[in-house]
Amino acid sequence: MWIFKEKVIESIDDMPENTFGFIYLVEHIPTGRKYLGKKVLQFTRKLPPLKGYKRKRTVVKESDWKDYYGSQAEIKKLVKEGKESDFKRTILKFVPSKKLLTYYETKYLFINGVLEKDNEYINDNILGKFYRKDFL
């Protein structure tokens, strides 16, 4: 279950119009460790054209955001080993575009100093350019 300002978010209809994705914080309650990231709400896929047509088809599909906890290996391991009640999932900000989604994720990662707080955050890199190991 996702929470935004103490309100449960269960579907895309519970979000502001024109939301492309969101910035989120997942907390593993038993350890107190956190993971900060971004999630896109829908994917656009190009499919081959139908027989007799030349244009590729475009299909929009809802992402797995309802069941999503994070992409980092350690958070995936914690999810697999634990149960849903071990986690608190909070939406920090709804974002209207892909570019702003990356901007706000990066902003939140730097503001919270995720690479410098080894015992607090699970995140181990920012944009694949800045790594926790660089701070050790």
C-alpha cells in the first residue's frame, strides 16, 4: 500500500491528473533502512505492424507500481525474505514528465545524502555516476 500525505493511494485515479510518475521512499521497518527512488506509472511499447499495414502499433500499459518496492538488489532481497507489513511505502512527490522525474529523484537523493549515510539508506549510487564506495 502506498501512502501520500496520510492518504492511501490505490489506483492512478487517486493521483493528480497528468501524473507521469512519482518519487517514493520505502522504509524497511525492522532495520530502519530506507530506499529512495522513482517509479513510472505507464509504459509505452512499440509493436510490429499488423499484417498488411506499415505503421508500428503503440500500446500503453500500466506499470507494476502497485507492487513495486525498488530496483536495487538489497531491497529486492529484503522484500523476498520479509512480508508486506515489514515495509512502509510513501509517495513524496507526483511528477508530470520523464525529465522532471529524473530531476526530482536526483534532487531528493542529494538533499537526503543517501550515499553518505551508509546505515540509513540502501541506495548505493546516483545516476550511475556517484557511488557510495567513493565516500568510504
